[in-house]
Amino acid sequence: MVAGPEAEDQAGPSREPRHLEPGQLVVARNRKWNGKAHWVVPGRYLGEDRHGWWIFQGTNEFCSRPGAAFYTRSDAVLLVPREGDWVATFYDDAHPGGVRIYIDLAVAHEWHRIRPGVTEFHVIDMDLDVVRTAGRGVFIDDEDEFAEHRMSMDYPAALVETLEACADQLYQAVEAQQAPFDGTDVEWFTKGRS
């Protein structure tokens, strides 16, 4: 017997999305290593390229996490990479803090189709961030939070080493403007705004 689309809907989470079409709602849900909820950010799926899957997160979207909520003040595009322990958000010139690229080191990428036209993307945020701003340039952020949580949440030693190496590699890639940190996001902003 051949399984149809309904069977695929019942399948467990996947590193690659199923049944995702441009324009569909994608809700990014982050949590921490200890399972506690973190950011929830809605967006609209744009498409994929060799780097991964792109999601438009427009101005005035409602974003929240426990203890905080706001409406976005600029457009953004989220890149979910095909491989690697990270996700990257690219911001336009309207970002109030001048942020251009914000990379969250993150593990356990999972796509969950919750109903036709609506998909959730889940990830575990591992604290470390690689950031590029208009004023400060490229830097690694939240190393103090990472050090604190590695002890209080008991991060595995091998994972800590992997994430630190990944942060260094991403720092170098952003600094050198290597793809996809080379302006690749511009075409995705254009698609998101059309």
C-alpha cells in the first residue's frame, strides 16, 4: 500500500519541511535547552534555495516570549539552513537598533505541519549569537548567558565545543560576507514585500 499525503501529515517532525508552499503561514517557535518556551515569531514562507528555507517576517507582526511581547518595527527574513546548528534573521534598514544580521546558535531543527497551509518550525535556542549591526560591526553576543546556562542546564561538553566552533565559523563567514551573508537576503526581501 502506498502512503498518501495524509500519512505524511502524520509522520513525525523532520529537518526538512513537507507540503510547504510560498505564502503559507510559518510560526517559528523557539525554546531553551530545559524545555522552557522562548520566542514565537510568525511569518510567511517565501521559498528555498541552496542555503535553505526563507521566511518573511513583516513589520507589525506580533512576537512574544514569556515576559515580553511587541509588534515588529521592521521587515525581516529568516533563513533556516539545510544543515548546521543555527538560524539567521536578516533585517532591513528600518531596524531600530541597526541590526542587519542576527544568527542564533540553535539545535534540533524540526518542521511540524499543524494543518494545511500552517507549519511550525521548532528549534532549541542555545544562547550564543553572531550579530552584525550598522554601528558595531560583527560580534559574538551572549557568551555570558551561554556560560551560565551551560552549567545550570547541563549542556553536554561535546555540544558546547560544537557550538563554540560554529559561532567562530559563522563570525568569520559574516565578517568576510560569504554566502548567504553576502546580500543574498535582498532578493528574499523583495519577494516578501511583493
